[in-house]
Amino acid sequence: MTDTAAARSPRATTILVALAAATVVAIGMSSIRGILAPTLLTLILVICANPVRTWLLAKGVPPGLATGSVILVVFGLLATFTYTIVIAFAQFVDMLPDYADEIAQIGTNVGAWLQSLGFGQAQVQSVVSGIDPGNIAGVVTNAIGSIAGITGALVIILTMMILMAADAVYSRTILGQLRSHNPNLVLALGDYASNVRRYMVVTTVLGIAQGALNAIALVVLQVPAALLWGLLAFLCSFIPNIGYFFAIVPPVLFGYLVGGWPTVIAVIVVYGVINAVVQSIIQPRVVGHAVSLSQTITFFSVLFWAVVIGPIGAILAVPLTLMAKTFLVDANPESHWWRPALGPTGETRDMARASEDEAKRDRRGRKKAAPELHAKARRRDAPDITPAG
């Protein structure tokens, strides 16, 4: 075996073992998603709410009262929002029978179109059955879950929130003890908490604005259940890259039922403009360097966490991926060279801008020099008409 092969073999083995370990961990996490998903959601909520508790303590509020106030407010908002979504989707299920004939006609048209493309009867029937109002209601009900399941998740969240908030009293002391042994880990955890707070707060505010604008536009377009689709747009704003496509399907469908293709086009244009402005222009500028993940990794993280812990994983994909990056890369100085591969850092952006500016200067220099070069070429290629002798 050559020296090169000997050097590569341990690294390849390490990579394979790491992938195998990650697979085992992911399968284990998926098996306990019922308790893991609400626990991780609670952790992110506590991280986001902790500055409020710190501010109350600075104002002289007793520690117990400050902690309890933040817990009650955060849990109250979460519970209200959860049950608002449940009630809204229950109204959506009740509304489906009113449009049963129109939806069935859409299924018939889709089936005829698929048959004209050469699809078999079994494939067409499978697609058409999915458009049936009864099946749609079943899919929505399964996606939301039972009232008992939601109540159980909220109980876990409330309990974990109380316990995490109580443990947070000792967080500064614990971090101080860890700093003497592993300062890089403490620094990485501090950056993670700050970045997650910024990302979640900004995404929440912009999601509220996005959902409100969408709901107002749908009311103007007379699309049924506009408030429900506004809530859906707000919830999907936390899902990077693909949340927009989930949010737009129901209003497009009901827009077609009540207004035909003109309403469909109007809904697509409105959603496209609002989504482009909020998620493609405003959010990246405000969040800044808080999320240093490439678009490819962000999209994969949505798929990965959704498979591992369910719908909550899709919503928390960015914070959870940043958590893994914190422990595996940021807390280990020897792994910092991986940062540019995971996403554009500040240094990467500066180097890209400098390279682009240099390329522009080169193009301008070549453009200015082009006339002079052409003149020299013409003088060189011109025939010599100087008289002989």
C-alpha cells in the first residue's frame, strides 16, 4: 500500500463511521419524536424569551415572578396560536362539502388530462382519489393530529418550559465553570443563542406581516377562508425555500373555485411579490450573518428534520441545524475550516465582493484599452505605401 493510500484510508473510515453514527442517532431521534419535538421547540422558545426575563430582573422584578411571567406569556401565546390553527382548520374541513361538486369536477378534468397524456387507469384513479374532498379532509386531520395529541404536546412544553426556566438561573454560573475548561464551547453557545434569537424574532415579525398582507389580499380577491390562509402563510414562513409552495396551494385552489383563472393568476402574483420582498430581500438583510448556511444545506435541513421529528422539524430546521453546527464545528477550532463549506461567512462575502470588483475593473480596463489595441492592429496590418528610393 502506498503512503497516499495509507493516509487516505483512516479518513475514509472516519467518514463512514461518522455517517453510520449519524444515521443511528437520526433513527433514534425519530423513534422518540413525540417527546423530542416539543422539547426542542421549548428549548428554542426559552432561548428567545430569556432576554425578557433578564430585562425584568434588571428592573427589580423578583426572580420567581420574572420567570413565571415570561413562562405564562410565552405559553399563553403558543397555546392560543395552536388552538386558533386547530379551529381554523376545523372550519376548513366543514367548508369542504360546500365545494364538493367543484372539487370533484377538478378531479375529473385532471383525470381526463392525465389519460390524454397516456397514463394508465390505475395511476389516474390514484391521483383523482386524492382530490376527493373526503380524502383532503383526512389528510388535513392527520397533519394536525388529534386534540389529545396536541394537548399532550402542550403539557410537555409547559412542563419543560418551567424546568428549563428554573435551570436558566444557574446558566451564567455553569457557563463560567465551563469557560475555564472549554472557552471555545462557551463562545460558540453564546453566538448560537444570539443568532437563533435574531433569526426567530425576525422571522416571526416578518411572518406576521407576510400572513397579514396575504390575508388582506385574499379578502380583496374574495377567496374563502382568507384568515386561515393568512395563518398558513405565517406558519410556512418559518420553512425556508419550500414553505411558500405549501402556503399558496389552498388559496389557489379556492381562488379557482370562486373566480376562475383570473383569481388564480392574481393570487400567484400577490403571493409571489410578497414572498419575494419579505423572504428574498428584507429577511436576508435583517438577519445578516446569523444564518451562515448555504441554500442547499438549508433546503436539505428542512427535509431532514421533517423526516426525523415531523412538521415541527421543518419549522425549526434552521435553529436545529445551527445547533449541530455549533457543537460539531464552531466549538472546535480545528473544524473552523469547514465553515465556508457550510455557508458563506463574512470573510467569504468580502472575498466574493472583492473578486467581483476586481473583475469589473478588469472589464472596464479591457474596454478602455480595446480602441487603442484596434488602432495599433490597423496600423500594423496597413500596407506599406512608402515610395522606394
